Amino acid sequence: MAYPSFVVGIAGGTGAGKTTVSRLITQRVDDSVTRIPIDNYYRDLSHLDLEERAEVNYDHPDAFEWPLLREHLETLLSGNSVEMPQYDFEIHNRKEERKTVEPTDVIVLEGILALYDEEINDMLDLRLYVETDADVRILRRIERDVVDRGRDLEGVIDQYLSTVKPMHEQFIEPSKKHADLIIPEGANSMAINLLEEKLRNEVEGEGVRTWEREELERELAGERTADRDATATTE
Ligand SMILES: Nc1ncnc2c1ncn2[C@@H]1O[C@H](COP(=O)(O)OP(=O)(O)O)[C@@H](O)[C@H]1O
Ligand SMILES: Nc1ccn([C@@H]2O[C@H](COP(=O)(O)O)[C@@H](O)[C@H]2O)c(=O)n1
């Protein structure tokens, strides 16, 4: 059983390159990294029919099942596996099947609102925001949604103007203030190389989470001060 020692959050607007960045770093560091797409935690909308589901605002925080995501992160951090839901963009709903996810040294949590929820932010050791210009993002999204997600051009444009863009401005872009680092353009090779190095260090290191390490360092600093005080009084 592994206890994850490092959790990375990767947020950013649609089409910014979050999935590409997280896939690249996950593949490079191999089996020691688990990728959790927040899209898998879109609420189960089986009570609605397909037409109704197509009208939902999927860029508002209420579209996600935050308690389940928090619970799954906590479970992984305590060294236990979870049954992660799987999402189907073509039917706007969760799939029937779930995927068993085992805890690994590093967890990468990726999605438009990865830096939105306060409790989740507290569980992250490194917060990244992928920043790409809106015109590039919409062009990438049109191509991806038509090719991979079963959408047509008119639908992508309508959705972008009615919900995607306003929600980006209201919730996603403001979450950038929680980021430790901003990655321009998505898969830029320098950023990927640096992240790979960082994650490799975490995987090959002692496996102590950042806050635990900080606590340890504070304790050690306290002990050193106490030792100095004791030495000074005996002199
Ligand atoms: N730096 C980049 N240069 C060119 N295309 C990119 C870059 N980063 C990502 N892409 C492409 O843009 C599209 C959207 O990227 P993706 O990673 O799915 O974005 P997100 O997960 O943020 O929505 C994909 O087709 C991907 O191959
Ligand atoms: N049924 C759904 C669910 C979500 N979306 C859109 O997906 C975007 C988030 O995924 P990215 O890979 O682009 O970050 C988000 O902007 C939603 O609008 C959807 O179209 N249909």
C-alpha cells in the first residue's frame, strides 16, 4: 500500500492544455503517478433526458459532485483505493462502469476548477494554472469537441458564448490567484521537463508530504533553539 506524498492540481480554461500537460508528466513518471480528471466528478444526471442534459451549464461549480471528489482524494491520501466514476461527453453523463484507482506516490488532479474548492486546495502540494489565450483555446476546443466529443460547430459556439466564456470569467480565471505557478500555452517543453524533474524527486524522495516536511522542519528548528538555550544556561 502506497501513501501519496505529493498532490498536484492543474487548472485552467477549456482547451488551455491541462489534459496534455497532465498526460505528459504522468506518462514520463510512469506507474508512480495517478491522474484524476475532475470531469469524472460531473454529477450523475441520469434523472434528466439527453436533451435536458445537453442544456446544463457544465462550467458552473454546481455541475460537479465536490463531496465525492473530496472523499476520494482523502481516501487515496490515507492509502486506500477508490472506485472512480468515468465520464462520457457524448451522452453528457457518467458511464455505468467505475475504475479502481490505487493510491500512488503522486496524484495529479486536473480540470477547469481544480483550484476552485477551498478544501481541495488545502490538500494540494503544488497548484498549477495553465494559461492560454482565449482565441487559441476556442479554436482547440472546436476541433476537439467535433472530433472527440460528438458535437457540431454551431453547438460548440452557442455553448461557448452562453456558458463557457462567462463561467470562465466568473470562476475559472479568478482561481488563478491560488496557483503557485502559471504554465503558458499548455504543453511547453521547458515546463514539462521541470515538472517531470520535480515529480521524479518526489517519487524517489522520502515520501513525506510537504506540510509534514514543514512541520518536521519547524520541530527540528525548535529542538535546535532549545539545545542552544540549554547550552547557554549551563555555560
Ligand atoms: N502547447 C500546445 N500546442 C499546440 N496544441 C496543444 C498544446 N497543448 C495542447 N494542445 C492541443 O489542444 C487541444 C486541447 O488540449 P487539452 O490538453 O485537451 O486541453 P484542456 O484539457 O485544457 O481542455 C488538444 O487537441 C491538444 O493536443
Ligand atoms: N457534458 C459535458 C461536460 C463538460 N463539457 C465541457 O467540458 C469542459 C471541461 O473540459 P476541458 O477538457 O475542456 O477542460 C467544460 O468547459 C464544459 O463546457 C461539455 O461540453 N459537456
